[in-house]
Amino acid sequence: MERNSNGREWEKMKKELNELMTEGRDYAQQLKSQLGSTSSQESREHLAKKILESYHKSLTIMNYSGELDQVSPHSHGTGSPKSDDSDHQEPHIIQSSKKSMPRWTRKVIIAPGVVIDRALDDGFSWRKYGQKDILGAKFPRGYHRCTYRKSKGCEATKQVQRSNEDPMLFEIIYRGIHSCSQASNVGLIIPVQVLEPNQTQEQENLEIGKASLDTGHHNYNHQAHLHQTLNYPLPSTLNLESNNVMLQEKDHNIGFLGSTSYSDANYNFLASYDAGSASHSTSNSPSTIGLESPFENFGPSHPFGGFGGFYS
DNA sequence: TTTATTTGACCGAG
DNA sequence: CTCGGTCAAATAAA
């Protein structure tokens, strides 16, 4: 209703989303056309990777970051299947303090043996700028901002807080929308191979928490060799393995974007290939499809309406 | 070198 | 004052 500064943020978010999805659509289109031909496997993999990146980012923005990359049922879990598992994914967008930036929470449950860094990777590159001990929290909270804040003025930030009682649970609070179109180290998901099921994960987790919340490298070195198989060298740190993660969103759920029914017609046009996804290309071509008001579209099955209430 | 992380200082809100 | 968040200097990594 009342569109004020918050509404602006929303606009930005939608715009970003639109670009991201359009980009992904283009890549998918390319991939599709390459399927018939005998294009290089490499090329196709690259496209697939790009598509996943787009999804990843889009979902992150929307607050829904399900594990579409790979759906690996991480069963074993010393005590993982807790009630929390009831997937109540819900991203909550509140606009409280700060520059009235949208904010949402994501919860990530790490399966035993998973490298935390990797698990928490959401496709964007972040730079840690602080860590604080929080009252009542057993683990410190890490503060991160977009790596391109300086160069591109991207103001997105996130906080990572490890749960007190369940060290496998991380709560990530995102604030602000990425105004940068980075596609850096989205390590893509690698088929995870569950490694040694046991080991004192709790112990390790604790250690990590003490040491450095989000940079728990070292600890899992022994597993590294197991994953040398992956294709992409991870940029920093050696966290491979990854996706045994279970993502959950808390608070309000946005439902799912898949609901946006793109008309096939539109689908064909998108030849717009704005690799750079220029900021102006916001509504390039028919891409505006259902995204015109993404959130409204999602509404049908999900209370996005209530959503609006938050940031307005 | 440049870029990233660590960490205590600093600051505003309550 | 305390607390949560950020800054920035020192340090580490690349």
C-alpha cells in the first residue's frame, strides 16, 4: 500500500530478481539448444552451472533458498532430525532498523561431515567485517557484507549465527538486496558423498564455533581428499562437500516462485542476452512476464500479502 | 603487491 | 552503563 522507502527496496529486489531470472532463462535456453547438437560437454556444464547460479541467487533474494542444487537426503545425523526439521521455510522480511532494508532469515542445518563454509555458501561472495559475542549466545555472530560493496556500492549484508543448542544449525540473516551481479565462486553443488558418518562432530563443531564462526576450514581437511573429485576448484578455503545441507527458512514463507507461470510465448523471446545484466535492462523484453509483481503472483498460495505488511 | 580476516576500539541506541 | 553493530589497524593469505 504505502510505498515509501521500503517500497523502493522492494522495487530493487524485484528488479534484481527479474534480471537474475532472465539471465537464468537465457542460459537455460542456450543449454536447450545445445542439447541437440554435439556441443562440448564443457560448454553444457558451464551453462548448467550458470543456471544454477541464477537460481541460487534468486532464491536467496527471495528468501527461499531451498536446495535445488541437489536434493540429497542426508539421513544420518546424530541428532539432526529434530523437530526443527519440520520444514517451515519462511523468510521473513521485516524492515526494521537500518536503511529500511528488507531482511530475511535463512536457517541452514549442516549434516555431519559437511564443511560449513560450503554449506553456508549462497552463491554470493561476502567479506567478513566483524565478529561479536552475543549475549546468551554460545557462538559468536559473524558480520559480512558484499565483497563488492566498495566497487559497486552493493549494500547487501548478512549475519551468521550458530545456534546455541544445535551446533549444526546456522541462522543467517540477510539484509539488503544485492545490487551487484556477481557470479563468482558459486561453487555449484557437488554430489556429496557422505563421509565418515560419525566422528565427534559435536566436538568439531564446537571448535569451529570458537575459532571462527564462518571460516571453519581446517577442521575438515581429512575429508578434502575425498572430494578432490569435484570439478571446480573452490576459490577460497577448502570446503568442498557441501550439499548435505538442509535449508530451512524461518519466519514467513514466501512460498515458491515456481508458481510464476511464464507464458510459453514469452519464453521464446527472451533472447535478450544481457550477459552483464545491465541495470537498465530491468525489463528487457517480455521478461517482465509474471515478474512484474512477483510477489503478488506468488501470493495466491502464499501470504505475500502479509509480507507486504512488513516492509511497508 | 593486493585482498581477505581477525580483533579490539568505537559508536549509537536503549 | 550494556549491547549489538561497525570500523579499521594489524595480521594473514594469495
